[in-house]
Amino acid sequence: MVADGQAALAKQKIVEAHRPGKGPKFTRVEMSDMNIIDHGTAAVVTCTGTYESPTSTATLRFMRVWVKKGNGWQIVAGTVASASQ
């Protein structure tokens, strides 16, 4: 979601961007400043990610809410924003 709460990218587009052989790939991915707040069956995770490709570099801030389901952990909500904002 973007700052005003509107969906920025559909889940399908995000999943597709990370599949092998599809579109431009990252030459480097670095996660930093990770903070996990554990609530037992839920967790809030914040971090910064730097993504480098042959043509560009982007640094993004993430927040994800994970919930423990019967078969593992699942993201149920999240935000992403440019780290330069």
C-alpha cells in the first residue's frame, strides 16, 4: 500500500516479479534495520531493503504483519515506501 492506503501493486504482480526468468533481475539485495515485534501468533516486521539491478538501485522501507496459521506464517498486511521520502 502507498501512503494514502491505496494498493500499490497487486499480489500477483509482486509474485511474478520474483519468479525466475521473468523481467529484470536484481544483482544485489540487501536488507537492513530489521525490527521484529513478536505478539505470539502475530508479528510486525519493519526493515529497509536495497535492490540493485544492472540499470538502477532503489532503497525501500517495508512493514509487514505476519500471522501464524496452521501451516506456518502468512503475510496479512503490509506497506512499502521509498526510503528517500
